[in-house]
Amino acid sequence: MRRWTSFAARSVVILGIIATSHADAQDLAKFTVSPAIPFELVSDFLVVVKGQIGELSSLKFIVDTGTTYSVVDRRVADKLRLQRRTGKAMNFDGYIPVEWVDLPDLRVGSLRSGALSVMVLKLAEYSEVAKDVDGIIGLDLLSKSKKLTIDYERNTLSFQLADGGAGDRVHAGGFTIPFVVQGIIMSLVVDTGHQDVLLYRERVHRLLPKMRTQGELKEVALGRLHATRVKLPDVRIGGRDEVTTVFMIDGPDDGALPGVDGYLGTSALHAKRIEFDFAAKVLRWQ
């Protein structure tokens, strides 16, 4: 599990530990043709789709490739009247107490979860945008498909299901991408639930102790987190070098989230379409 998300209010929360694997980034010439469902693009980056839990329909869910476990809002859990249990999840810098509930079924388009354990949170406490959202769809459900394609030109989302219908989980991990800063390669999780580039301060300084910046560093608040906004020259994300604004935050202990140096919001890719190929463990965009 992992963090939640950044909205217009730029609140960010870690909801757990990300399982990651390396994903090759390559241009996408042809996308999977599968039934598509419309989505609402909130704040120019956040994908929100309608789904169903049991008999509760027309629920709104954030599609978040950066979170491992799905989430439902507390008011939805109250309507379902399912027994909750206590647990914990990793925040950016430590563990926080959370509640869990077992859902009978969660559906988004043609994708169905079957019985699924999800977290319960009062989402409105983390963002103004979230007051109208009923939950978050994480990798536990998304990775039951072979491929997830997000078309930002048509505002549609589609799945290629595993053979035999809903299918078992194909690949539970998230996708990481090389993020080159001044010649040093860092590994960032590709995150549809975040708008900007978020870097773990200590890990970046360890990799690049003489990092060059442009302009003035500014301390900002990202919801409940404190961050430093900085412009980095000579940054490459699959294309030419450019100056990129990033947010530096304190990270977890060295033993947590190994191999992850931060998160990259999909808007940084300037993509028309993105395909998350869980079966091949490949990320493609155009």
C-alpha cells in the first residue's frame, strides 16, 4: 500500500507500501482495443470513474496507479454495514492507524474484484476535491486486468481482462520509470493519483550530493506534509533535457520502499494515452 493523492489543494498522504518492479518506457504505436468507460478529468490530471459496490451504484472512484490497496470513504462503509478491523499503513515518514473492511465485490466497467479487503478513510479530510469521491481504485484491483489504457484525448479508460473473465491478479506491482537528474538515474513510481514530481530528499542527496538548482528554494505545504519546491536543470524523462519543478519531502526509513526515490505524476509525461501492461510489466505512452 502507499500514499493517497495530490489534488488541486495538493494534499498528499501515503497509504501504504508500494510493490514495484522495473518497467520499460517506450512509445506506444498501437493500443489495446477493449470496452471503454468514460472518466472525468479532475484538476487536469486526476482520473475519476463510476463504479459499484454490491447494490451501491454510481459511486465515484479515483484511479490511482500509485496506491497498492483500494480505499472506500467512511460514509460508504457505513452504508454497507460491514465489520471493520483496525490495522496500520505506511505514511511518507512512518506508520499510521487505519481501518479495514471486506467488500463483497467492487466493479469498475468490465473489471470486478470479487471479495476484496480495502481501507476505510474519511477522504474529505485529505482534500476538498475528495468530498465528492467515494473511494480509490488501487493496484489490487487494477492488476487483475492484463492492461489498463487511459486515453486523455477521449477521456476514456479501458481494460483488457485476463483470460476467463475477471481473472486473477496478473501483476500486483506498480510501474517505475527512469528519471535522470544531471546524469544520475533515479527510480520514480508512475502515479495517476499525483500531479507533480515528488522526490525523497535524503535519497536524492545521497545519489546526487552536488545537485544543482535554479532560482529560489521555497518551503510549501502539501496537505499535512512539508516540502521544498525547487527547480532542477538538466532533467530528462524519456525525452530532451529540461528544467523541471519538483517537490522534495522527507522519506521513510532506508528499509522501507527499497528502490523508490519518489513519484512521478502522469501529467509530467505530457501523454495523450498511457498503457499500463501488467502482464508484460511494461509502461507505454504516446
